[in-house]
Amino acid sequence: MTHNEQRQPVTEQRNAKSVHLDRMSVREIIETINSEDGTIAASVQAALPQIEEAITAIAERLKQGGKLYYIGAGTSGRLGILDASECPPTFGVDSSLVRGIIAGGETAIVNPVENAEDDLEAGAADIARHATSADAVVGLTASGRTPYVLGAIREANRIGALTVGISCNTGTELSRAAAHGIEVPVGPEVVTGSTRMKAGTAQKMVLNMISTTVMVQLGKVYGNLMVNVQATNAKLRDRVVRIIGEATGADRDVAEELARRAEGDARVAILMHRFGIERQEASAALARSDDHFAEAVRWLEGQRIG
């Protein structure tokens, strides 16, 4: 390793296994990529204690009425936007609960915005514009030193928000800046510096864990069924019927009738069937439980016992 390479983050260094990538056959290239991808899960596993602590803290903020913001540049920013955008249809939450912010704004989702990631002040301004002391802010940067993200995290700290930093190197500036540092070192990329590859995959895996586990903690899942799914198309309407059937043991015809009476809300349908109640009562139980399904079930069980 040269002196220059030692100064670079590992994600920017050359991968010894792919130095002759341009001479490889198609099969050799994809085998190399696949082999390198196979190391990512172990790196994520090593970070599970830090991921657990961050999720616990984030869930507590959201239980108290806060929101979750992901902020990053380039691939990292796009991954945050992707994860945030999938929360409403999957878990039935408002689109404002989990938000993704990217350096350079909406234009940067599709087209790179030159120098946006180097603007520390812009990161701070974007967070100041959106977040409050009640919220959680997750900074995403493979290198762990992107100025835009560091600016955002420092501003989030200043206003009293919970801060989390996800990076793919060790001993990063981001980890030092955030209250909860998550480091998933995946090593050099197959294509040098192309952090959309292993680093991007690692960040996506961690984001999946964060959003899914937080939503489970908020009562948006029943067993392993996404009972809060929004039936916005034919496929999802069919899924609602199947979820009702799986949760209640009802046959297809009964599940379809329950879905109709519940106006497409799987949670309401399940409560109607389980407790022999009408839609209004089931909806009221959810409302008094802040839409936490398990708590609604416990409350209705208590009412029955009483």
C-alpha cells in the first residue's frame, strides 16, 4: 500500500482482488463482485450492538411524537430517500414521519449536483429548515467525512435532536460527531471508490433494519404481517385480504367481506373479527392507542375481561 493510499478511507482504496478487472471475463467479474458482496453481512453483524442502541433511541423519539430524517449526499442520500419513501405504503404512516434529504435537493436524486456534498453550511441549513429538538437525524456517508453530512449532524446536535451516523470506514469523523456512530467497514470496492456497490449495500441493509424495527416498535406490524399496508392498487388490495385471512384464519370469502366492511384497513378488519365488533369500535380502539396495533388489542382484551 502506498503512502497516499494509507491516507485515503478504505472505501477509496484499491481492491487487490480486482486490479485486473478490465481483463476478466463476464463470469470472472460477476464472481468477484459476488464474492465481495458476501462479506457485507458479516460487517453489518459486527455493528449490531451499535445499530440496536441507535434504533432504541430513534424509536423512543418517534413514540414521543418526533420524526426521523435521513440525510446524505449522492448514493447515500438516495438510499435515505428510498427507505423513507417506502415507509408510508408499507407501514401506513404519514409521509412526514420519515423523510430523506439529499445534498443538492430533488434535482440530485436523478442528476449529480456538483460540489453539493462539500457544502457544510448547506447541510446545517437543510437540517435547521426541517428538524426540531424532538426529532432523530441519521447522517449517511460511506467515507464518514462528507462535509454536507457533518454540517447536518453538528446542527442537529446544536438544536437538541438525536443524532446517528452511518459510515463504512472505522474511526470516522461522522462517528465522533454523532451521538450514535454506526460503522460498517466493507473494505475497498471492486471498482475503486464506487461506493454505490458494497458501501451502498451495507447502508441499505442498516436502513432496512432501522425503519423496519422502529415500525415494529411503533406497533405497525402484527406478528410478521404488515397490517398497516395501504391498499393503493390491485396487488395491495389482494394483499390486505390475504393478511386478514392469515391473521384471523378466515377463508377468502370471509376475508374479502371483512376487508369491505373495514374499508380496506386490515387492522380494523382483524379487530372486528377477533372481538366481534363493528368498524367504528375497532377504529376507535386504534385511535386511542395512537395506531399501535398491539396496544389496541390489549385494550380491547381488557374491555372484554372487565
